[in-house]
Amino acid sequence: GIKNAYMHGASQGGTILQEIAINYPELVQKAILASTIYRPTEKAKQMCMEWAKWGRDKNREALEEHFVKLGYSDEFFEKFRDVLEGTILTASDEKLDNFAILAEALVGFDSYERLNQIKCETLVMGAKGDKMFNYEDQIKMAEKIGCDYYMFEGYSHCVYDEAPDYLDKLEEFFEK
């Protein structure tokens, strides 16, 4: 019974939101695709396969060091190192297995040729300092959809955790 939903999908949530907006356009009135991809670069594929291997092998230390360091700006990471470190170290084996499955799924994701099927009002958001996904590809995504984009300065992939005005941008788009 969901109709006219306002949806925000960040990172892999953004790939999922792309599929919803393309395959069920009647459900989505507005969409924000944040820190996401339409297809992974070769570098991103390699990164995801490493994450998947570490997840399956329960190598929490390697996964945490790589994922958390790439996810945040250097300044944010240093400031909140004590909080950020340990987030993956305490993950259950089941969560690591699920993470591996999700990382592998990104490797084969490709929505580029279907992006123009997204008909709802859309905003693409990201960060120019994203160390996981190329922000220029996020701009290319917006151009293919035919929508606006906003790229934050000074942040990395997890801009949604870092930028103090991130929620303001979401509200601004959803309320207009």
C-alpha cells in the first residue's frame, strides 16, 4: 500500500533505491541517492571482493581498518578513532557473512543504461573526497537521470555521518 514515498538511499542503499525507483516508479515520489554508484569501477570491484573475502574469513581487523579509514575523512577518523574503531570488531559472524554477500552483490551491479527510467524527482548527493566511490561518477549518474546533484567538500564516503548540514539538505529537498 505504499505510494508516493520519499526515499533516501546511501551507499548500497542507493543501489537498492535505484532498483525500486526503476522497477516500481509508482512507489517513489522523491528520491535521494547518496554516496552511491550505478556500476563499480575496477578499483571498487577489487575493494568489494577484498571486503567480501575478509567478511567470509571473519578478518574483522582488516575489514575494519580498510572500511572505516576509507569511509571517513582523515580529520573525522582521527577525531573519532576511539568510537569508530571497534564497530566491526564487535560484529557477529552472521553480520560479517551478510556484509560479504552485500559486498559481492555490488560487484555485478549495473544500472547505468536504466537510470533514465527513474522518473521521480531525484537528487544525487555525495562527497568530493569519497575514497570508496568516484564522485564524478555520481555527477554522471545525476546527468543520466536528468536531476540535480550536490557534492559536499571535505568529506568522504560516509558524508551522511560527518557533514553537519547533511540532514538540512535532505529536508530542503523533501520539503520543496
